[in-house]
Amino acid sequence: MSTRAPRRARVAAVSLAITGALVLSACSSGGGGGPDGEGGEDTAAPETSAAISFGDAEASTGPAEEVPGATPGGTVQVLQQTSPDHLDPAQIYVSHESNLARLIHRGLTYVRLDNEGNYTVVGDLATDSGTVSDDGRTWTYTLKEDIFFNDGTPITSADLRHTFERQFAPFITQGPSYVQQWLAGTGGADYRELLPEGPYEGDHLPDSVLETPDERTIVFHFAEPQNDLPYALATPGYAVVSAEGDTQEAYDQDPVTSGPYQIEDFRSGRSMTLTRNEYWQPETDPARNAYPDSYEISFGHSLEDSTARLMADNGDNQYATSFNNGLDAGNGPTVMEDPAIRERLIDGFQPYVATLAINTDRVTDELVREAIIRAVPLNGVLNAYGGTIGGQYAGGIISPLLPGYQEDYDPFGKLANPQGDIEGARALLEEADAVGYRLNYVNNTAPEDQQAAVAIADALESAGFDVNRTEVPPETYYDTIGVVDSELDIYRSSWGHDWLSAATVIPPLFDGRQIQDGASNYSHLNDEHVNSEIDRIRTITDPAEAAAAWVELSQYIQEETLSFVPTFYYRQTILHGSRIGGGVFNDDLGTIDMQRLYVIQDEG
Amino acid sequence: MSSQTEAVEAELVGRSPGQLMWRRFRRDRVGVISACVVVTFFALGLLAPVISALYGKDPYTRYGQLDPGLLNQYGYPVKPNGGMDGEFWFGIEPFTGRDVLTTLLYGIRTSLLIALAVTVLAVVTAILLGIAAGYLGGRWDFFISRGIDLLMAFPQQLFFVAFLPIIATLFVDPREETPTYVKVVSIILVLWALGWMTLGRILRGATLALREREFIEAARVSGASPWRIIRRELLPNVVSPMLVQSTYMLPNFVTTAAALSFLGVGLTEPTPDWGRMFSLAAEVYRSDITYMFFPGVAMVIFVVAFNLLGDSVRDAFDPKTVR
């Protein structure tokens, strides 16, 4: 998933206007609560997930399991900060676009959260989550009947072939590239050579790669076993695109859709109205309840604004929620401490884990690296992001959402001592005879990143490092740290999984064969054991066994290669109005599950 | 009656305009009080390190993060009123846990330093260019006045926001940490570039009026050089608009610098800064209004006092103007 993490929104106003107003109310009650770090349990997200299963044909048959008490009808208001830049499925990767896409686009599979809280990969357009053969090298999908686009044309295997072939077209640049790489059997951007112009020049993928023997069958052939394919196909990036209705670049503004809703009206940056797609058959869809008749989505709401509206819970705000706008740091404590508002809070984790990467190319002394790990103050970082409203101290790189997450994993005692172990770090530095070691540290100029960086730099300097801290704007931050020869030693990065498997975390971050400019191996770790383990774990077919192996590998990387410091897991806190029912947190989405929402109708 | 008359007669001695101004100013109670407030602010700024040493805290240490009992899980002070107590007199900053009193003092110090430097530079520039335009006239006047028009037409805030981040990179290798003084100097440069025109225009106007007066003509006839005329004849006569205008300019620069920090292009962490305190306060005021109280009240008092002082100075120079 994109490494873009949400920013704490700031309101720009004239400072004097504010200072004039504050004289009216000069006292404030205490923040109260326990000291830092204590009492974290009652606000921590409740659930962490077990391994998810692959659903068979029965689980993939619609209609979706009823949500208890739900009634159809009504309009849900959605308050969003950012308007989507992309509506073409192949261009959709960032979370605010994905969440919207899940209402209007359908793919071959979908990860469904059921009433008991279990996650299952079910067939969405396909009859099941996929039939695997050839040790994971061949996957066969059969399309359901009665599936249509919103223009009334039936969805056939030709559309699916087109969907995957156009992923190779030069104008498709923003979406995920997992399946393309698997089909081409390459890493990086080399997959494009398989079909340089996409399907538009009359070229097609050979049957040895992608086979569509009849109208309803799609067969993927991979060079290597790809056991995560059902998850990958559930991401909105691989949702179906109409072969006939494909307008190439223009599709991004006006796509043909297949989900229960279609775009009635979209004014970029302002609003979007979703209404029912009359061609969508609930009997074919095991994942979407689609209770509301319509969605009114409005954009441009700062976190302060959406939180204040949802706290007020008046008028239309009773029917409102958000897919991405969490609590702001100013209102957050009020929401958390007020039971009447708190009961309307959907609480969980975003997929992102914030870490401080240590460039192992440059900081080659393991003692120095361990000194950095010990000195970093987790509370200084997390406080900058709003304390427990912003996240939770991280012990490892495996997010609490992922199967196999271990809550008490804390190899360097950082959860117990979030101030950082300055003495321990200094002792290590002295042992390495490296007191005064110069560290090039870059952070971006977003206020919270600055604050966190100041705390980290301060702690490192008290431990005996000489920190050379530079700043770049947030827009160019990831480009800066993505340069292999950047001459930087430490920098923050936030990484989130693309589906509920560490296969989308460990390889991109730590596979030494993928080090290149713009790649995400920010630690520049190239460890033979890690590389071979990555290859081995990828061949494991059992999801639970694979999950355990990934966790074990992540712990090896953290403890033996000393290449990064996990700092915190981003939290997601979504408020909804009192007339919205069915609000639950969905770990796969990392936000409220929009498929289960319904409007609580007036009595009588 | 008679004793008063005698007293007036007894005081009938020659006084320079400056002495007259000073006497009038001393009689203006508001003026004297605001002058005291302004002097106090400058003293606080100058003595910030001393106060900090006596009080035993500094604006850089993250007290709340190092001592686990001070901030709650959301990063706000545990104690009421922003964490005010015998230890932290003005409370502690949310999230970072720094001491508010010393942060504010150091913030005032940097703000006043920047504002003072800009004011001095702007006044000098305005004198040079304003008087040159007014006295030399002709082509000089035309070019300088059009230059002033051009600069005044610039959208100021936009210019500041666009140029401040660039200026520092001119001086420092992007791989090296930008020293604080470079940031300060770049703020001063940018504020100066767009801060001198109003006074420049006023001085040009005043010079234009004075140029045709008899004493200037007399000096010219007697063979005085233009430089001497400007220095000895013109300058003393434009002191009053200059002083009045600069007492308005200084608080204006303080608020502009604060606004720049508020917008995120001013001084950056960890340098204590007045404007950034507002920026944080605007974010946290719903849960911690106290954090806005001290910097806010200090700013209001400072700006009001400086503006009243400006009024009083003007009244003292020119008692004929009715307020």
C-alpha cells in the first residue's frame, strides 16, 4: 500500500483573531487520566485478527449475510478530507480511493467480514476464491452468471482479460503491480516489457500466461507459486474494467462500474453522489449488503471539521460517517472520555506501521545501530502524532491487523520504557568507541514529523550521537529517502500491508535483491538468510503456516540485523452519527466496514 | 494664580524640540505605561537566559516525555490548567512536554530580535531611498517611486510563503542541517524586502515638501553639499514621522513573523517561537485552552502597548493633531 500516512490537519487562521477570543475562557480542566503509557488498554483497539480463510463456492454465493437489525433505504452522508484523483480501478491504490472503490467496483474476489467477526476471501465476480493447481502456479476462476456492468452489458472473461492486460499499458502508473509482476515473473517495473502497449495495439497476453478458454473461465499461469493471489485480486486495483466501455485515460474520470452503486454526480474536490446500480444483482454478491439507497459524499472536511460535526450529531450529521477522517488531536480526548460519543466510535488500526529505518550501508557497526534502537524515544514520536489517538507503541514490524501479531513482543524493552534507554545507548556507543558518531537524519516539514524528529534527535544527542538533521517538504520526502546513495543514515517511513498477509510487508521492506532508487527497502538490508527465507516462505501454501513463518522472519530481521526501529502502529478512529447502524471496524480495510452500514429508519 | 504665573515665567528657558517632546510625552500617562510595558518585554527577551537559569528550566528539554507522570496517554498535561504547578509556572506544552514559561520567553526574544532588526534595516532603507527620491527628484524620483509601487503591489503573504523556504537553501548545502541563525537571517531579509516602502513613501513626501522651503534654499545658496543638506537640514525634520512610523512597524513585524510561523514557514522546531505556539494552541485549544492563554495574552498586551506608545509618541511630537 502506498506509504502515504494521514497528516494531522491544521487550520490556518490569523493568530490575533484567536488570541482575542481566548481571553474569554482562560481556564481548562486537567488532561486527567493516568500518566503517559498507562491506561493504554482501555483505548487500544479491541481485536487483532486470526488467519483468514479462503471461501468455497457456498461461501461465495449471494446475497450477503444479513446484518442483524438492518433495514434497506435512506442516505448515508460521508465526510471526507480528500477527493479521489482516480476512479479507474487500475489507478486506485491509496486508501481513501480504495474505500470508495469498494462500493462501485467489483473484482474476482473480496474479503468479507461476517457477523461473527471472521474474515473470509470469497469469490465476488468469481464463483469461489480460486482453484489452485500446479503447486500454486496455476489459478482458475469461473465467473458467476447474472453479473453486469451498470450500462447493462454482462461481465465476461473478455472483460477480465482486458482488465489485466490494460494494467501493462503505459498510462496505468498508480495502481498495484503484484499480479503483473507475477504474470511476467519479474520484479520492479520490468513486467511492462511483457505487453508494452497493453491491449490497445492488438497485442494480448499469451495463453501460457493468461488463458480465457470460454466466456466464463479465467486461468492465471505463474512462473513461481503465488499463494496470495486470492488476496491480491480482492484489492480494488484489480477490479473489473469494461472492455467495451474502456476509454483509456478518460476512464479515470468516468468509469463503467459494476458494484451496487454507480456515480450519479461527481464534482471533484466538492461532492459525489452514489445511487443504486439497477443491474447489480444481490444474489450474485456475497460481500455487499448495500442497504442505503444512496451515498452523499462531501470532500474538503478537515479532521477538526468532521470530528466536530459528528460529535454534534445534529441534522444530517446523524446520518454521517467518514471512511478516512479520524479524530483530530484537539477533540480526540473529549470523544474518548465521553461515553455518549465514545459508543459511536469505530476503533482499530490502520495498516501502517511507522518505523525509523537505519541505513545499513552506512551505519555498518552493529553496536552503533543497537545504540540508535535503544535511544529512540517512542513516546516522543507517538506524542507528536496525538498520543494514543494517533497510534500505539510498536514492538515489531508486524501490524496488529496481521495474523500472527504478538502483542507482548518487545525485544529491546522499548514498550516498557518508551522514553528511550539513553544510558544503555551511551554504554553501547562507548563500547563501539563511537561517541560523537555523526548521523545524517532527514525528516519532513509536516508539524508532527518535525516534532517527532526533534524528540528523536534530542534523545540521540544525549546518548552521544552528533545528529545532522535536515528537512525536506512532505511532497518530496519519500523521493528523498528512496535514493539508494542518499548519504542519509536514519529516516522515518510508514509502510502498510496491501492485504492481510506479511507477504506485502517483509519482501518490499527487506528483500535485498530489490534495492534500487525509489524502492522501499529503506534500510538497504541485503542479508542472505533473509533473502532465502523470503523465497522459502512464499512457497508455503497454508496461510496460517505462512503467517507464522513471516512473523518469525520479521523477528530475526529486527533482532539480528538491527536495521530499523518500529515506533508505532497508526490507529484509525472513525465516528459515525447516531442514525447509522452496522458500524464495525474492518481489519482488511483498516477502517469502518462500509458494506455493512445501514440507516436507522424512523419508527412507523 | 500669581505663583503659577511666576512658575511659568521661571521656566521660560530655551528648549530644543526634542526636550519639548520629551516633556509632553512624560505628561501622557498612557504613553508612559505602554513605554514601561514595552521596555519590560525587551528586558524579558534580553534576560531570557538569566530567567531560565534562575528558574531552572530550559525551552528545549522534553520534561513531559522524560518524566512519565506529566503527560497523559493523549499527550496532554495530566494536571489541570495546562499542567501549571510550582514546578512549571505556566504549565507544560502538550505532546512535547516542554516548559511553557521558558518557551514563551525565548519565543519573545527571537520575535523581538527579528522585528527589531527588520525595523532598523527598513528604516535605514526608507531614509536612503525615500529622501533620495524626494530630494533628488526627476529621474531618480521616478525610478525609486515606481520601484516602491512595484514592491507594494506584491502580494506579501504569498511572497513570504513562497520565498522563505527557498532562501535558506541558498546559504546552506541541503545535506547539512540549517543553522538557526540562517533561518533567522532569511526571515529578516524577506520581511525587510517588503517592509520599508510605506515609510519610504512618507519620507519622500516629507522631503518633497521641505525641499522648497527657505532654509533649504538658503543652505543651497550658501554652497552646502547635497549630502550635508540631507544630513543636517532634512533628516532632523523627518525624525518625527520616522519614529512614529517605526513604532507602528515593529509590532507589525512581530505579528507578521508570528503569522509566518503559524503558516509553517517561519522558524522551525526546536527553536522556541511565539508564532508556532499559536499554531499548536489552535490545534489543542479544545482540550487545553491554557496553552493558548499565556502566549495569547502576552501578544495582545505587547501589540496594544506598542501601538499606544506609537500614538503617544506622535502626540508628543505633534500636539496639534487631535486624536
